Amino acid sequence: MWPILATLGWGLAVTFGVIAAIQRVELRDHHPPDPNSAEIVTAAATAVLAVAALIALAQVYAALAQVREARLNKNEQKRSEFSGRWDALRPVRRKVRIWVKAGGSEELRDKALDLRGSNSREYAELMTLLDFFEDLAISVDNHEIPFRIVDAFFGEAVTKYWHDWEPYVDKVRREGSPKANRFFEGLAKQIKNDDDGNGERAT
């Protein structure tokens, strides 16, 4: 947006300068070369308008810079929030990796279903990992955090954990919750299809 406004501002300044030049040429064609009051007024008015246009351009640029800085700060705050949650989930992630290594994603599904049946605290803790990815995906969908940041820092984890959790989610959907974790699934598919992710990725 700001390049358009900058172009308009410079366009105004140039336009005023051209108008002033044309007026001065016309005046000199009809009057002696010595400046008269009309020339002086015209030159002064043009200079004021040109300065005003430049000042307005500078103010617009400063406002846009502030907006951009605020957006960057918000993005970093959101990324830091999810990074903190991710670090806190380390024990749960370790447990999931052990189950998956032992029997694949089907083992994770069966363990989660068993824990759900017993309504244990361990099941609630396990669900915090699934909730993390759903919340992350919802934040991307709501434009609270850019996709490129999520892809850079969590992209590999999103696709890997979706692969692990998919059998469990499919079971939950067949039981009557067809929209369960649909944002998590959508984000995983988007990342898988995107080849532009850069930066450090979480695992």
C-alpha cells in the first residue's frame, strides 16, 4: 500500500513543480524578465504546496511503518506464546514418540482410546498436544499468525504429528464428531503442499 501512496505524493510534488514552471514561462513571455508580484506569489504558493505534499508523504510513511512494526511485534508475541506451549509439552511429546515408535500411529490411537475410556488424567494431558496443533491451525486461519512463520518453526512437527494422530482423529470422527481437528488437518495439508518454508523447524 505505501508504495502507491508514495508514488501519489511524489506525483503531486512533480505536478506542482511542472505547473510552476509553465506559469513562470507564460509570465516571462508577457512581462519583463524582472520578477513581479504575480511570479513571486506563484512561486511561493507552488513551493508551499510541494513542501506540504512531501510532509504528507512522510507522515503516511511513518504511520505505515508503525503499523508494520506493530504487526511484527504481534506476530513475534504469538510465535513466542506457541513456542512456550510447545516446550511445556515435551513430556507428552516424548510419550507419544515412544508409542509411535513401538507400534506406529495405530498404537497411539489404541493408547489414546484406552485412556479416554478410563477418563484418566493422562488422557487429558495427551489431549493437550492435540489441542496445541488445533489452536495453532486456528490462529493461522484467523490470520493471528502468518502461515510462513508457522511453517518455518512448526511445519515439520505439524505434518509428522498429523500423520501420527490421523487414525485416532478418524475414529473420533466416525463416532459422531465429523469436524474434529479439521483445522489441524487443513494446516498439515497446506504445509505438505507448500515448498516455501524456511527457517528452524520444531520436531
